Amino acid sequence: MTPVRVLLAEDNEDHRFLTVRALSDLEGVELEIETAADGEEALDAISERRPDLVLLDIRMPKVSGLEVLRRLKADPELRSIPTVMLSSSDRSEDITEAYELGTSSYVTKPATAAGMKKGLRQLGEYWGRLVSLPSGAS
Amino acid sequence: MTFDVVTSDGAVRADGQLAARVASVLVVDDDVDHRELISRRLTSVGMRVTPVATADEALAALGGVDLVLLDYKLGGRDGLEVLGQIRSLPAPPAVIMVTGMGSEQVVIACMRAGASDYVVKDSGYLRNLPTVVERAWRHHDLERRARELERLALLVTSAPDRDGALHEIVAGALRLLAADECEVQLAEEAGARAVAGEVSLELRVPITLPETGRLGDLVVRRRSGGPFTDEETRLGSTFASFAAIAIAKLRQLELERSLVAELQHTLDMRRQLVAGVSHELRTPLTAISGFAQTILNHWDRIAEADRKDMIARIRANAAELGALVEQLLDFASVEAGRLRVDVGVIDLEPEAREAVADLAPVLADRTIVIDVPTGLTARADAGILRRLLTNLLTNAAKYTPQSAAIAVRAVTVDDSERVRMEVADTGDGLSSEELERVFEPFWRAEATRNSRRGTGIGLALVRDYARLMGGEAGVDSAPGEGATFWFTLPR
């Protein structure tokens, strides 16, 4: 069975721990999670390894999550990778900007398994295809 | 620097010279004999005369004319109507009505319509004509100057910028004083510009304000012509007063503008504080809430060691929140001048060790070197000194990679009267702009600005703390060479 390769970019160690945990608690899907501590690391990891899914904290040092998203969407080879933005504030301007930049989904921190599931369902067909790959879990 | 030197061109100078003497007269009379006689009489005293016979010719020849001698009866056309047409021009010349004997009553209507004077063609009228023309011209010119001064006064009190207002004053003085050059020399902008060419006559009038005294001079120069008359000197003083009013008014405006800008800055700072602080408060809160929720939901499925780890993380985040709130309260107290300082003698070496030990989670894998002489003491408030060191260490950690080294040092300075403590990092260092601004509240280095991390008050507080304890704080750094933040304390 082929696991879904996820890149999680999050600068805060505790938030990273909690998000990884929420992802691990998802049922019926096997994930391979790589983490990055800032936007720069995230961009390197994405262009090198082309993950199936990218989770981005909106506020990070060096390069913010919104900036990573902007660059992904400007890159013809990377723009099709679905993204889930993470933020501990429900500030509508952040969410609006993220959607305007073309994110596929948005999850409010602290991420729980339930919240993550809801956020991933927003990916629609794409997520369905990822988790129901012939070799994947049902 | 001297500014606003306006050297008049030919046109302006010609115009200016008219201020002294009438030069160009238009004689309008359909009687060829009178036309000839009047023209000859005025030419004999040096006036330039253009004789014409009809109203239409007169209206076509008005350009550059100072004064019109207008016959009341022009081939059946009403002189009053022609006068009206002339007076309705934008800058009309002076008009003297010329009437035949016995029609004096019409002159009243003409004077009401704007004529400067009238002449009755009696037996001796030619003899006095030059005097009448000169007088009418002076009267007309006086009115013209008054209007010009009035226009300038309005302009000066409403001009939005100083140089614009002074430029108008200089141009006005050039016109009304028949000058070749005019400039405003302000004391604050020393060094007068050398004047090109030979200047024969100079009028220098001080520009003064009651509250600040002499601001500079208004200088008017002529290359030729007679000396400045008393009247012209008075006029010069009026222009100098205008300049003083303009400068005072614009100083007031500048003051108001800077007050508005300061207010705006304060409001911006408040907005940044709210934005920065909310995010800083939310980060540990999010972690606390996440760990608590995870423990609650999965109590049985989490190993005891993991549960303990999560609770320890909750405690660490709560401590971070507490420190943040403390920092905000300090900032508010310092702003209000109410931060209490309780100074005692502090042993610096153990103090440095404890500060570093307390920050172990923040400093992570960084190598910390503590180089503080054993037994070295300073006079400081224990709580404030700890917060000061904590802020500097946290700052060093925030701007350096995990592998970086941080040194905490202390030495005596000023003949052992003071202690200088340093927190030196091996990070990217600061640019000269950053060096200047790093202690400003809410200012943050370029690298972190977009990510909006931090409250932006940590380093501002470092300086406040040091000063409150009788010391000073600063930073030495260059790009690529790390940064050394220091503060001094009395011993």
C-alpha cells in the first residue's frame, strides 16, 4: 500500500507535534509525514520531493505560509499540489487571502483529528483519489 | 543657501519701471488738430504717444498702454461705452476723459465708470496736460499696487508651502519696486549667493517676527535708475512683513503637520501592538488547548510518559504566556512612568546562570558561554535584571540558528564604576538602519517582519529597564558579524 506523502510546514514545535498527532489519528489512511520549520525549508522540500499534500502554517519566519502558497501557485509544476493552510486565528482576512491565492482548504489550530478530517474533505475528489488508491486503505 | 532669486526679464523690468513714470499714452480723438496738439505736447515731456482716431482703432491698440486720453465724442460713439469696454479688460490702463466745453456734467458719469480724471478742452488745457496725465497715472498706479498687495496678502496667508509663498513675494516685489533682482535671505540658510553683474543700488529690509526676532532679510537690487524712494522703502517693508507672516504661518502649519504625524504614528504603534500581541498570546494558548484536548480525548491510549510530556508542555506554554503578560504590564507601566524599581546588590555570575537555565527550552541546542567574573556585583532590581537578560537571550535565540553560539559576558567599565553586561550572538548581524531602530517599540527586523512574530516590545523594554536602573543599553553589530547587545549598571 502506498502511503500519502504529506509535507507539514510549522515553526512552532508544540503546534507541529499536535498537528502531526492529529494527522496520525486520522482513520483509514496511511500518511508519510515530513516536517519543515519554516517557509524556506518547506519550499526546498516541496520542489525536491513533490509531496501529495502540503500543510502550511500561515505565519512562519523567513518565508510565511501565504508566501509559500503564492510561490507554489506561480510554479506551473507545483501548482497542482493541494494545500491546507493552518492558523490559530480565525481572522477572516488571512483565510480570505489564502483562498484568493488558491489554497484548497483551511484548518484552524489546534488541529484535532476531527478538524483535520473536515479540512481534508474539502479537497474533494483529490482526497478521495488519494485515500482510495488501489493499494491504499479504504 | 539662498533661494528664490528671481532676476527679472525684460518684460517684468519694463513693467516695473512704469511704477515710477508713465511711459506709453494712447491719444484717442477724431479731431486731427487736437490729436496732433496733444501728441506733440506729451511727446515734448518724454512720453511715448500713439495717436488714433476711432474707438475701434483705440481698442485694438491697448496692448502695453499705461494711460488713455479718451475723447468723449468719437464720431457719434458714446465715450462712456468705450470707457466701459476699456475698464472691463483684465488689467486696464488708466483713462482720462477729454470733453468739450459745456459738457462737464457727463464727466460725473465717466468718473463713476472708472475714469481716473477728466480734461476740459479749454483755452489753456494743453499746458497742464502732462501734469494731469502724471497725476492720473500715479493715482492709477497706486490703486494697482494696492490691488497687487491685497492679492499677495491673500496668497501669503493661504499658501500651502513656504517656498511657494516666498516666491510670490519675491515676484511681487520685483514688479512693484521696479527692481532687477530680489531675494529672501534667511538666517537659518546662511551664505548669500554672489550676484551676477554690477548692482548699483540695493534695498535691504529685515524680516522680523515679534517672538523670534530677525529671521533674515528681503533684498531688492536695481542695476540702473534712481535710488529707492521712501515710498519704495516702505513698500519693501510691507513685502518683508508678508515674508514674516508667510514664514510664521508655515511654521505653524509644519508644527500641526508634525503633530498629526506623531499622532498617526502612535495610532499605528497601537495597531501593531494589538496585532503582534494577539498572535503572540494565541500561539501558546493554541498549544495549551491542543495538548489539553489531546489528553482528554485519548487519555487511555496515551502512554503515561507521553501524558507527562504533554502536561510539561502545557506548563511551559503557560509560563510563556505569563512572561508575555508580564512584559505587556511592564511596557504599560514604563509608558505611564510607573514601573517600580527596587535596587539591591546582585551577584551577576549566578544571576546569568539562572537566567540561561530558565530559558533552556528556548535556547535549545545553542552553545551558551557564560563569562562573568565570580563575585562581580552590580546595583539592580533583581526582577527587572532577570527580565532584561531573558529578553536579550530570547532575542538572540530568535535571530540565530539552532546551532549558533551565544555568549553572556560581564566586565567593569568607567574605572570600575559600572558593569557592562553583554549578550553576544553569531547570527546575521544588523544593518545600519536596523542598528538605529532596533530599540524602537514595535519595530522588527526585516527577516521577521512578514511573519509578524513577536510583540516588538522586548528590546524597547531592554533599554527602558537599563535606564530605570541608572544604566544604558545599546548594540554593536555589522551585517554578517553577529550582534552584541549590551547594557550597563552602576556598581
